[in-house]
Amino acid sequence: MAREKLPEIPADASKSWHAVIDRPNDLSRKVLKSGGVEPEKAFLAADAIVKQMTSEYIDKLAEDIQQMNVLAAKYRKDNSEETLDRLFRLIHNMRGQGATFGFPLITEIGRHFCRYVRERPKRKAVKPALVDQHLKAMHVVYNQSIKGSGDEISQAVVNALAEVVDRELA
Amino acid sequence: MSKNYDFKNLRVLVVDDCKFMRGILERMLQALGLGYIRVASDGISAWELLCTEDFDLIITDWEMEPEDGASLVRRIRLDPDSPARYIPVVMLTGYTEKAKVMNARDIGITEFLAKPLAARSLHARIMNIVDNPRPFVRTASFFGPCRRRLNLPSFEGADRRASELDAVEI
């Protein structure tokens, strides 16, 4: 495998020094411009795959919710950064998957939770009650199998979480 | 009219800590006609694969343990022993915050794709990489695909690189 050296910075480089490196377009040579899958057909096939995997997703969501409960209970006891980090990683993944499978509220709640945990000012400790509010909202979406953007109440809950997080991040 | 490019010769490395997401991504890529797909669960495993096999494209998640996607991209671009310094990297992540997008650009990713995962946007990113490769740029503080989003032959306007070395250019 050919290793290519990192372009060096001249010792006398000024602050504005920069080098532009043009590369041969290897991918264009490897990708034939015709004969592949018709994109629209591929998108339909991909949609069908997502549909097929939705029941697997629901099972996975159930496992994630259970794991979330375990970590939240542990966090209430030990209040440790490590447990909070595990909870963050779990919810970050849930956030990434939710909207893909028709549960955008899981994604939205997860997004607010992740913002709160990672972006809060260092001087502010995490409030366990606010963590719990996010988890409760996740529970409601899961238990009631709320797909799409939900009803007015669901929206109000998510918006309220967003507002509280915004205040905490200020 | 859509282009039915033939991606069967492309060799792709998918990096995600979530087995479920790796699975769906792999199946979506197959639906789009990609012929060779390997998977890794974090940056360290991905690096090991990169050292033993040639790939044309990496699609990586951000949040992973023990090595995350950002660290993997930094290593690919800057490590003296990098086996694939110029490889295109798509950062596929649950993060949607502007600061994260900027951060991803600054570490040298090629394309940013926010979850939810959709075949159409994945296809668009791959097409863009094939059709509009960007030159690489080396400055005192950056090495990676040119951060100016438009691949213009000449840039008309103030040379911000001269005055704002660390400016993000999109």
C-alpha cells in the first residue's frame, strides 16, 4: 500500500502560507458513468429496506429504553461523569436512529438531551431532574408508539424541553 | 435526469459503533450498487483495516469508543504513517449543530451527512465526491479537502486565508 507523505510546511512559512494540492480523480476512473443501478429504483429499494428493518428497530428501541433506565438509575445513585457519558452515548445513538425509522420525536428529545449534557457551561452541574424529564419524554414516545411529529401535547413537551435546555446553556 | 453511475468497483469502509446502524448502512450501500463494503466498530478497528486493505471511501460516525470519528479523520490526514491520507471521508452523524459541521470541516472531512439516514442524501454525497473532488489544502493549522465549498477554478474576492488563517470557509 503506497503511503503518501504529509506535505511539509516550509520553515520560513508566513502566516498566510498555504499549498493547494490537486489530486487525480481516481474515483471518477473507477466509477463507470452508466450501467449502474437507476437511482430512483435504488432509493425505493432502500426505503423498502428501512421498512423491513422497522420491526427490528422497535425491538432495538425497547432494549435501548431498558438500558437507558438502568443507566439512569445508576446515575441517580452514583452521579458519576462516566455513567452520564454512557447515557449520553446511548441516547446519541437513539437520536441518530429515531427519525430514520419514523420516530423523529426520539431524535428531537435526544438532540436536546445531548446538547444539555455536552454543551452546558462547565460551571453548571448536570441537573438529575432535567435528565429525568428527557427520559420520561422518551418513555412516553416509546410507550405510546408516537410516530411522526406527534400531537400538540407531544410537541409542547419537546418544545418545553428545548426551552429549558436553552436556558441552561445560556 | 438521474445519472445511473456504476459504483460496483468502489471499496467502502463503514465505521459505526452501532451494529444496527452498520447493518442498515451496509444494506443501503448495496442497494445503491456499491460492490465492496467492510465495516469497523470504531476508529482503531478502522485504522487496522486501512493498514491492510485499499479503500476508496470511508463513511464514519462521530461518537464512538475507544476512538471516535473525529480522531480517526485527524489520524488519516495527519499521521506520518497514514495509509490513506487523501481518502474521501463522509462524516455520518446524529449531530446537526452548525458548530459540529464546522468542526468536522476543520479536521478534514470531505462531506458531512446528518442523520436521519436517507439513501437519497447518501447517494448525493457519493456523487459529489466522484464528480466534484476538491483539491487538498495545507496551511499551518489545516490539512484536508479545500474548505471552500464551491470548486471554482479561481476565487474572486478577498483572500481570507491571508488574514484569517483559521477561518472556516464553506
